[in-house]
Amino acid sequence: MSEQRHSSRTKNLTFAGLSALTGCVSLVIVVIALLVGLYIDSRLGQRGPATICLVTLSVPISLFVMVKIALTLIGQIQPANFNENEAQSQSKED
């Protein structure tokens, strides 16, 4: 039973860590939009319209993706089933 509890705790901490890293996904999406916008502007011989449009559109898209990933990962976390005796014995072991 203790092994299952540690496995569950490790799994929960992994999901929590991954959900904390979802901000990096937002950064990647915005940088990709910037690079694609610069490429399109250079091909069209313009200076900025495509870049501004793509970066502006990437912000709400990246926020949606970030929230969706975080909520999915947080939903995977399982609450601990401790009773008071187990919690006290756990604190004595630490």
C-alpha cells in the first residue's frame, strides 16, 4: 500500500510540474508566430504587417492552449486518501 501511495504521489508531482511548464508552450507559440511573420514580410517586401497580425493572433491562441494543457494535467492529479493515523505516522517518519 505504501508503494502505491508513493507511486501516486510521484505521478501527481509529475503532473503538477508539467502543468507549471505550460507557460513555455505560450512562449514557443509566440516565437513561432514572430518568425513566420518575419518570413512572410520578407517575401512580400513589406515591413511589419504580417508580423504584427500573426503575433497579435498568437497571444489568445497561446493562452487557450496553455489553459487547456494546464487544466488537463491538473485534472489527472488524484487526491490523496490519508486518514489521520496515516498522516501522523507519515510525519513521525520524516
